[in-house]
Amino acid sequence: MKATIFSMMMMLFSASVLAQKPTIYHPEADAKTQIAAAVEKAGKTNKHVLLQIGGNWCSWCILFDRLVNGNDTLRTFRDSNYEMLHVNYSPENKNEDVLAGLDYPQRFGFPVFVILDGKGKRIHTQNSAYLEKGKGHDPAKVLEFFQQWAPASLNPASYAKK
């Protein structure tokens, strides 16, 4: 009897843990300050800033985060070339002023990605629908997106005649 009760309690605990949504976005965060810090760090390390805008309510946002962090190639390339930051968009905090300053990327849906250079200039906004395949994101398309907007790809010296 004790074993049965213990088993049932463990099943309920496991189900409740699995049902909890991950917390990758923080509505209470000061996005403007965080972006400024990421830009400063990117400028010192010759990286760009990758903003992933969305919310914990967004299943596609969670799927993208899981894909990149669960794939060594994607995670390594991202971390080598970008300062990554999740910017919240939810009823608790839509970060309207920040998104207005980024030319309203929410018009593309969520997640949406904004790339800033090491000086804070917006250089690209990416509609995530173009990175999808089936019921998720295509690792090859995501890697291509990361590569196309990496600092080396936008460096004029990469294209100089030799």
C-alpha cells in the first residue's frame, strides 16, 4: 500500500514538473538596460547581439530555444558570434518602447529575431517563419541565418580582392 501511494505521488510530481513551462523570458527585466549591456559586450568581443523576442507563453519561442541549446553546432556558432538576449513580450511587459526603437519587430509574430551590431545599430530583423520546417525549426536554416548575419559575413575585408 505504501509503495502504491509513493508511486502515485511520484507520478503526480513528475507530471506537474513536465507541465511547467520553461522560463526563458523575464517580464520584470529591464530590456533597455540588458540590450545596452549586450551591445557593450559585443562591441568589445567583435560579436553581434541576437535578440530573441517573444514570451514564455509562446510555444514556438520555447521550441527555438530548445533546438539551439540542444544542438552543439547551433549553440557553438551562436555563442561564438553573438551576445544572446531574450526580450520579453507578454501582457505583463510588452517592452513597447524598446520594440518601437527596433522598428516594431513584433509585426512578424513570435519569436522574432533582431540583430544589432557592436554599436547597437539594428542590421536585420528575421521573421522566424522562414526558419521553420514541419512542426519546428530547421537546424540547417537556423545555422544559415546565424552565418549570414555573423560579424565575419558583414566585414568588408571578407570580400576584398586578393
